[in-house]
Amino acid sequence: MNRNFKISPLEGLPLLPICIVLLVVFAALGMVLSGILSIISWILFAPFAFFLISMLYLRLSHKWAGVHYPVMVRYSRMVGMAMGLYPNKEVDERVDIALTFLLHSLYPNLSDEAIKKLFQEITDKDNVFLDKEIIVKVLERKTPNKSHEENEKMATKLLDSYKEGAENSLKVSHVISELIKYKYGEIEQLEYIFAVMSGRAK
């Protein structure tokens, strides 16, 4: 089965078109008007330009970012659906339901049975964020100046730092990491794992 999927890296940015329109308006006013009014227009243009560039950089600077952020937007909606449909289920169960809904949205042509099989395939794998060997591999890629033993110690500290109850958030990140691997390959998956570990992917 083809595991690739389509998702816009700019999905979930409702302010983006408004920001673009305001930029065009202020830029036009800045060029048409003169004197103090022109200056005011360009002053108003600057923060919107900065905001737009920041949004685009966040989503487009890395391949993993173009999957992580829009998928997290979708996942948030799916969590709301799961809570509304199954208010009496345990949190763990609702997380699984929301992730299943998420996979349905990414693979709309797959049957319910195929989605369940795909979800099982992903979650049956060891969670990459709890796998010391993978974490060491990531650290060695990102910190080549450190010895294998130093990276092993760092990986152990990282695993020990996970607080009790972090399994659900780590499961979501694990599923996203697998989706990134499907779309862009293992190297980008490792980049994403490091981004999550370093707090860049939130």
C-alpha cells in the first residue's frame, strides 16, 4: 500500500489570507500616499510582514515542519471529535480514536479496516521516543563531536526525564514521526525526532 499522503504545510493558518490582504493594502497605501500618511502605512506594513515571514518560516523551513504543524492542527480537531463522541472513554482510548480519525483524514480512500491495520502497524512498533538505540542514533547525527558513550548517557538522561503520563503525547509524536518517514524517509524522521527532543517541534 502506498503510504504517501497529501497535506498542505500551510493548513490551519486562518490568519494567513487576512495578513496577505492587509500587507497588500498597506503597501499600496504606502506607495500612493505621501508624507506622514505614507510613513504610517509602511509602519503598519512592517509587523504584518514580520508575522507573515515568521509563519511561513515556521512551516516551510524544514520538511518535517510541513507535516508536524498541519497534522497537529488536524489532531486537535480529532481530539475534540473523540471527546464529543466518546465522553465516557478513558483518555488513552480517546487518544487512539483521535489518531485513527487523523489517519482517516490523511488517507480518505482507505477502508475502516485498512486504517485500523495501518494504525496497528504504526503503534505495534517500538515508540521511537522511548527507543534508546534510535535516540543515540539521532544524537550521534546531531552531535558528532561527542563520543558514543556521551551520547548514550545523554539518551539515558532524556528517557529518565520523561514524566509519568507522557505516554500519550509521545504516542502522538511517534505516529507523526512515522508519517514523516512515509513521506520523506528516515533521515527526515530523525530530524523530526531531534526537533521534538530539543523542544523545537511543539
